[in-house]
Amino acid sequence: MGNTRTPLRDSLLEAARATGDVLRRDADRSERDGTLTAASVEALVESGVFRAFLPTELRGHEADPLTLIELVEAVTQHDGSAGWCTGMGGIITGIAAAMLPEEGVGEVFSDPENAVFAGGFPPMGRAVVDGDGHRVSGRFRFGSGCRHASWMVLTCIVEGAEPTPGAPIAMRSFCVPRERVEIHDNWQVAGLEGTASCDYSVENEFVPRAFSFAMGVDPALRGSGLFALPILSIAAVPHSGFALGMGAQTLDDVRNHATRKRLGSAAPLAERPVFQSGFARAATKLSAARALVFDGFGALWSTYLEGGAISLDQRAAAAAATTNAYDVATEAATFAYRAGGASALFRSERLQRGFRDIQAGAQHIVASEENWERVGQVYLGVGKPMMI
């Protein structure tokens, strides 16, 4: 992409890679605790990876989407939970920073270097207008990073309001301080255990209008670049980085593991033709998936920079590249786990954690068969799906 890339790309990537010592050291503890350790969060914040998602008006780096993919990929190679929290927390923080009204953004981002959001945009709660704000109630799911976040995003159906364009309901997202949200300790899962992707809830919580925004209705008030792309394409950026990072992590781990010789085998794993063939296939497929991701998001970025209109086909291609990255990374992790033999059964083995983490991430809707269906509708010209 030449000079279309973020000027700080190299230094940001170097800082993201430098978090490795802390993230790898604390990965087991993060998993046991069900949330990233304080040292891991501190390392991520100090590296600037969260600020890479912020608009420049809030002292952010507002990195281009390809650099953001690389940053999430780099962190994920150290630890899947840390990579997931970086990507999901970063994109939610960036969207809130771009969308919040001026009256609220000053308070929410009074300390932008340390502002980290959790929550999400599926409308799982209900809101009613109350004066210059709303009363918000509901229980929400998958608050990844909620135990280290400073603010939570709660997206609701607004009763009695006009539907959001392109949707059958009216939706609005509300920013609430984390301490005013009840976090439910229900994140006991098989993968990404260190993300604290707990349920969270509020009951009749008053949120001033200045601390809310309507996706698809309100324009972005800050930032350009990333925030000018279609919202679902923006959301796919961290997912692509996470999937590619998990694929690379599991192949790196099985490469290190391959110096061992299994019981009954005449040679170390790395010297066995069946492993050599499988590793070469997995690595090649992952490289191809990475190239497809950069082609898809690179086309979106180039079109934006050239002032053109991003087409439905381009959005579908980026969505397909993201879903394909998950499929390929899951295949690579399965190969690595199987090649690891009985020792991979133990929770102390990174091969097992990597296998579980990509399986957990691949349960997300962007990696689902439904996403392939939506892409197929576009490619076949038989519909214009909303979630693309």
C-alpha cells in the first residue's frame, strides 16, 4: 500500500511484538483467573495498540485497517485471549470515540491513553426515552474485556422510536461506566478463557443522550479513514487479525514441538514425511488466507482513499476473506493439536490452548456458515444481505 499506510506502522508493530514476554508469561494466569492479568493489560495499554484505533482528534493514531489487522495478529501470536481483547476492545473503543456527541466525548475520553471499552452492538436490551436521555435495562452477552474496561457499550431497542434505516427496529448504543454495570461471573468456557467475555446487565439505568449514539443514523463526528468504511467491514478488521494470529501461533507452537520424538516413532516429528507434508500444506493455506485478507481490505482502503464508492462486491470480498481466515486457522490449529499427540491434552501445553482459542473465536457470527451464505447471495446476485 506504499504511503497509504499509517506512518507509525513500524513502531506500533514493534511495540505490539514487545508485549510478548509479559503476555506469554501471564497467559496461564489469565486463563485461570478468567481475565487478563493487570500486567498484561498494562503492557497492551502502554504499547499503544488500543490508541491505534482512536481518532486523531482524541490523541489516537487512527491506524489504517491493514495496520490494525497486523497489530491484532501480532498480539494474538503471543496469547489468543490478549489478541481477542485487543481487537474487540480496540474496535469498540474506536467506534464510540468516533460516534459520541461532543457533550459526552470529553468526559468519556478525558484520559484517552487509558480509555478501554467493552461490550458490543447486538441489541440485547431495551431503552425508553426519558427527558434528555434514556432509561436502559437488559442483560447483555459477550462483554469481552469487561473486567479491565473503563466503559461498557450497551446496545438496545428503543421503544417507540423510528426504525434504524435498513433494520426493522430502532437501535441505540449507550456508554455506561463499568462500575455501574453488573458483571455476571458466567464465563466458564472451552476457549478464550482469559477474555472475561461475561454477561453484564443494568436495570432502569438513566443514560444522558450525550452518552449514546445510533449506528447507521448518526454520522461519525471524529476520525476519517477507518470510520468512513462500512460498519460491518470495520468490525471484521480485528477478526481477521485474530484468526491470522491464531493460525500463526499454532503453527509456530507445533514447529517448536516437532523436535520431540513420539513413543514408537523412529524419528522426531519434524523429520517424518507425513508431518512435513501436513505442515507445508497448513502454512501455505495460511499464507494464502493472509494474502486474501490484505487483498480484500486493501481494496476497500484504496477505494476510500481514491474517493470512490465502496461496492457491495468489495464488502462481500472482505467478509469472505475474514471467514476464510477463520476456516484456515481452525484447520491449522487442528493439524497442530493432532500432531502434538498425547502431550497436547494437558492444559499446560500452548498447543491445547491455541486449539481451544481458535475454536472459540470461530463460533462468532463473522465466521459462521451464515456469513458464507450472505457472501454467496452477493456473488450470485440473488440478494442484498444486511450483514455484509
